[in-house]
Amino acid sequence: MFNNWKKDKIAQEWLKIMWYSMSKIEYVKAVKINWSHKADLQVQIKVFVKLKDAIDVQNISAKLVSNKAGFNQIDKRQLKKYNELRSIPSNVYKLLQYFSGELKPYKKWTRDKRRMFITEFMEEDQRLVLDFFERNKVMIVSDILKGRGEFAAERMLVVRKTWNYDRVFKPMNQVMNFYGNWDVLISPKWSINLWRIGIQRKWGDNWRESAKMLQFKIDPTELFTIK
């Protein structure tokens, strides 16, 4: 659609949302980003500004969903990888190891003998974990939604496929505020909610090491509720 921008009315609307004047655009080239980055699509836009031409680049995180609602994984890594991004206090790191299953439960009679849900932690341990996410939520939300470096995503595009295609296209700062700029709570399923972002153990994989990752999930269709 971006590459067919001269004829595609929706792509033209997206370009206007990104504050481009149609009369100043020479060309638009969109390419997929195939590496492990938050942006899935890079749009290169050549524009004329005061008799000079310049190429601008917009990185976009794209989500395709087939249901009216439902959670979509936005990030998963081993705890040590998150620790490299955001230094986690040793006591909190150990508790997250119990939560993800890297360590066996520190008490008996848990729902699963291989790991612990946050509701099974002692009350002071629950508070340590929730306080860590509360103090660091702005940077955590930025890391898992926007990312870092040259391929950090500046916008999010959600395409909902039902009997037709619905689309919503929002600036990443608005997306981050919508999903993660409120309270950190214990979820109804004994995990952690960073407002609209679910934090849980990955599950599956027959309990191989890859199953012990920390996973962050959102419902992308909630962006359709933003006016």
C-alpha cells in the first residue's frame, strides 16, 4: 500500500498522519525488516524542502490480527537478556526466576511444582516485584514496544482481518501511554499486568529452556478504541 501511495487513498492518509505534504513527496519506498527488531516495516520517503531534497525514514511496528480481540506477543526473552537491558536488583531477579521456572518453588503446595505464580510469593516478595515494574515501567514499556537504536519503531499499524480489513495507525508514544502508563497489578490469572500489558512465563515447549522466558503480551485491537 505504501509502495502504491500515488493511487492508494489509505496510504495517502497515513502519510498525512505522518505530517507529509503530498505535493512535496517524490517517492515512497517501503521494505520489510526481517531481523529481530521492534519495527517490522521501514518506509523511506523522499521529500522536497525549500528546493532541497531529503530522504526521511519512518519505522513501523505492524500487527495483523484475525480476531475481534485477543492477546498478541510483543516481546519474549530469557531473564538474563532483560537484565542486560535493565539491571534488575538481585532479590527481584531471583523472584522472577521462580516466576519463570528457572528456579523451583521456594515453598510447598504450589499450583505447579516447577514454578511459582506471583500470588504464591510471600506478600513482601509480591511487593518487591510489583514495585520494580512500577519504578521502571516507562523504560520497560519503551523497550518492549518501541525498541532501541536505528530500527526503533516510531508508529504502530494494526490490521484486523475479519470479513474485511480494519486498520488503525498510531504514533508509538501514544501507543506506549495507552498500554503501559498506569498501575502495575496482579492479574486475575496470578501473573502481572503492567496496565494493559500482560507479563507471564512463556509456557509450552515441553518445559525446555525456551519455555522459561518472560513474555509480554497486548491486545492490539484495543488501539481501535483510541479516538
